[in-house]
Amino acid sequence: MTALEKIQVRTFWPIHIEHWQASGQSQAAYCRQHDLCPQKFNYWKRKSTAKPTDPSGFAHIRVDEGISSSPAIRLSLRFNDGTRLEGITQGNIQFIQPLLELLR
């Protein structure tokens, strides 16, 4: 599966799950109407509501090699769904928390 196909799959199912929730239909009826595989639908529904596996609630962070020790270090966040926030600096850090809440 190409990177583009992975992105498409990761956006396809959440949209259908959201539409199903708004529809008031049973999962089976929604899947029949939209010709969706009920097992895949259920897998992605569970995946979208899964809690982090780390009981501390903290995310795992990887530091890329070659990051400069400059005081103007620009950080980036990469989420499991492929979403990236780049260019985080001390000057714009106050916008990150509201942005994260909006993205959830």
C-alpha cells in the first residue's frame, strides 16, 4: 500500500464513522447502504476510540539526529494518522494547545 493509499484509508473510515453516528442507523444497516465491509467498519470504529496504550498518558517522542542546539529550535509534532504540526517555536507555542484541542 502506497503512502497516499494509507492516507486515504485513514481519512475514509473516520468520515464514514462520523456519518454513521449522525445517521441514527444500526452499524449493519449503514454498512449495507454504503456497501462497506462490517468487519473493517468495526475495526476502524474501535481504533478511533482506542485509548493510548501507555497508562501514563504520555506520548513517545523520538528526537531526530542532527538537530541543532540553536536557541531557535523549531519543533514538529507527528501524529499516528500522519498529521504533522511543524515550525513550533517559543514564539508560537501558546497556539499549540488550542490547536490540538481543535484537531481532536
